[in-house]
Amino acid sequence: MLLLITQLIIELTIISIALAIPVTVFFLECFAALIHKPSFDQPLETVVPKVSILIPAHNEASGIEATLETILPQIDSQTRIVVIADNCTDETAAIARQMGTTVLERQDLDHRGKGYALDYGLKFLAQDPPDVVVMIDADCHAEPGTITKIAQQAMVKKRPVQSTYLMETSKKPTPKDSISAFAFLVKNAIRPKGLAQLGFPCVLTGTGMAFPWSVIRKVSLGSSNLVEDMQLGLDLALLGTSPLFYEDAKVIGVLPTQEKAAKTQRTRWEHGHLKTLYTQVPRLIYASIRQKRLDLLAIALDLCVPPLAFLVMLWGVALVPSFLMAIYNLSVLPLQCLALEGMLLLTTILMTWANFGRSIVSLKTLLSVPLYILWKLPLYFNFFNKPQKEWVRTQRDSLVS
């Protein structure tokens, strides 16, 4: 019995100390985002790269027109829009052609997913390569100037560029929708901004991305990876071209309002993120040591921060036995560590909400986070029991203009 208790104390101590890594990284990234750092970027009006825009689309007839309407006013005669109608059974291809774009129709039911569609588009572009490739999802809209900004940055910096990718809610969002939008803001805007302020690269977030052709041609995107964008950014970072975050360019998506669609989307994103965390972090740390590159270590540490709800859940699970252990005078160290981490987590969330999230979620709604975590518990249990392995498309709502 004594041996079992000793083992439990050691395990809880290791877990409580290990949780300090993602909690501290999360705090540092969000705190750094508060620091005002003037931009020293040179004016880029004279930089006019030849651009091709790839839009992967699987049964996007309900929203592809709205997406293209936000992109077409931003392009010039040198820019080509290529829509990859991937395994479509609706009018996606016909609508895209009516809008004046180049349409590639791909049918391959054995190789489904966004990665395969993008790889197909890149092989088409290789016949007449552009200077820069921009990737936009078919269910998003690009804010004015976004295409030009990220294309110019990619051309000048010779590195991938990630714009700010945010999610809109419906006009009458549920508390769950508002918290999801806030979590998206933290993950895709606040934390990358903090990394940029510290001089570090970011991970790719899936849409609103620009790549110099000389960079993107080095990799293959053909896979059914659940988070192919994140993996692409890691592969490019390992090749020496880490992605840069460009806050002033924005791409907006819409959170699905249907419960099943929302669960499908979150499952794909979060299972993919967690799998990438445990498979790629060791690889990045090893490469950072071998190549003596601090940027790879920064990316590895950023990946160590799991989805926020999952992080809070882990903290709560560890807190209960640590509290009991302290009550019975077995060890107070795990509880002390977790108490400090809990205070840091709470401070970071409230600090980030106060400075960036008030327009998205009210304080009253923010206090319902425990219910949001309960909603996501089955998603996390399924990751350990039956993780999602194949790409599944999210059922779309119509794009909000």
C-alpha cells in the first residue's frame, strides 16, 4: 500500500509540474500580445507578384459564390483563381465557372480531403508557376486588401505568411457559440500575435495563407491529415522556412449553427491538434537541438498548448486527487503547483478577455465555461477511445455576408 501511495505521489507531482509548461507558454503568448510593438515593415506598393489563388471546395454550392465575391474585387490581371471542385456532387463547379474562375474537377473517392485537393491544384499550377500561391477555404470570406497584403509579404520575406483567421457567430449566438468564437480568437489571433511580438513564427491555421512558389513546391500536400494545414507549416519550418503571422490581413469563417456540424468540426480540429501535439513536438524539439534553431523550439512549445478546454480539463482532473492528498498530509507539492497554474490560467483568460474579447463574449457568458467543457468531454474521451482518423467535411451553413 505504501508503495502504491508513493507511486501516486510521484505521478501526480510529475503531472502537476508538466502542466506548468503549457500554462506558462499560454500566459507568455497572451501577455506578449498586449505589448505594442511598432511595425518596421517597408512599404510594399511596388511589389507586384504574380499570384494564383487555390480554393479547395467539396460540395460548396451554398457558399462558393459569396466567397468569390469577396476575392474578385481584390485581384488584378496577373492573378488567377483556381477552384478545385473535389469529389463534388452539387453545382460547385458550375457556379465557380460562372464567376469567371478556372475550375479543376477532381474525382477520387479513395483519396478524399483538403490535402489531396490542394496537392492536385499545385500540380496544375506547376505547368505555369506563379510567384506566390494563396490558399483560401471555400467557406470563408477575405477582407479587403487581404490577398495583396499576404502575397506581398510572402514575396518579400520569402516565407509562408498566415493571416488572421477568425470565426463569426450567428446573429443570436448561443453561449457555446460565443465561447467557441472567443477560443478561436485566442488560438488564431492572440497567441500568434504574441509569438510575432516576441520574434517567433506561428503555425498555419488553415486558410488565408500565402506561400512563395519556391517554398511550397518543396512539399507534398497529398494526405488525409485531419489538420493538414498545421502539418504543412511544421514541415516547412523544418525545411527552414517557418511561417510568419500577419495580423492586418483577415479571413472570416462562420461557426456552424447545427449541433452535429459543430461537433464534427470541433472533433476534426481538436483530434488533429492533439495527435499532432504528441507526434510532432518530440520531432521539433530534436530538430531544434540538432539544427540549433530557437524558432523550432518556439513552435514546439506553442504546440504543447492543447485546446484550452482540454487544458482546463486536465488541470481539473489532476486537482481532485492532489487536493485529497494534501488533506491526508501525504504531499502538498502537487496541489501547490496546480493552485499556481490555476491562478495563472484564470489570470490569462480574464486578461485576454478584458483586452480582446469583450465584443465577442460577455462576462456572464464567459463564466459558463465549465458547461462548455462538459459539452466537449465526450469529444476528448473519444480521442483516447476512438480517435478520428479520416477527414470528414463539416456540413455548411450559408456564408454570412
